[in-house]
Amino acid sequence: MTTTVRVLSLAVAATLLLASCTKEQQNKLGRDIQNWTGTNGVLEIYAGDKLVRRFLRIDKLSTALGTDEPTQARAYRYGYGVLDENLNFVADPGEKRVYFEVGEHANYVFFENPH
């Protein structure tokens, strides 16, 4: 079997396997792959319409789970990122990677860095 035929066979098998999954399973698989590969995420936190904090180079935002009930989500998200203190969209020297938490009532936007 040639390499091209093997690659094509694997691609067809992967497509059929993915097609047999429910949409929820496909989304979970996509998130797992994204968590494994990482994202160059940006989190912006707003007070009204004013940007007050920005975190750069975020791999993922996670939802906290309860200690006593690990299947129940807590009311905040957390992660690690570089605090962009001067809000210039650049991780400048001296700006450090920090842990952060965002409450469920906060106004925030999480997106992939376009730069």
C-alpha cells in the first residue's frame, strides 16, 4: 500500500468516525483538541463600556467545579495569562503571567488573538 493510499484511508476512516458522533461529542472532541494544542487567547474585562483589564497568551479558560459536587460548575471561570497593564495588546517586558478569575456576572470577552 502506498503512502498516499494509507493517508487517504486514514482520512476517510476519521471522517466516518467523526460523522458517527453526536454534535455534543464533536464539540467536546474539538475542545479537547484545542485544550491540547492551546490557543493564543485574549480576555478583556469591561466596566460598562470601558475596558479595564486585558490578559494575553491565554491557553484556555476553565470553569471551576465544586469540591463536594465535582459535576456542578461554580460561578466563575479561571485561567493564566499575561496581564497587559498598559492595554497595548503586547506582552511587554515586566508584564507577568498571572492567575485570574472572572465571576459569572462580569462583562468579558474571550477571543483568539488576531495578531
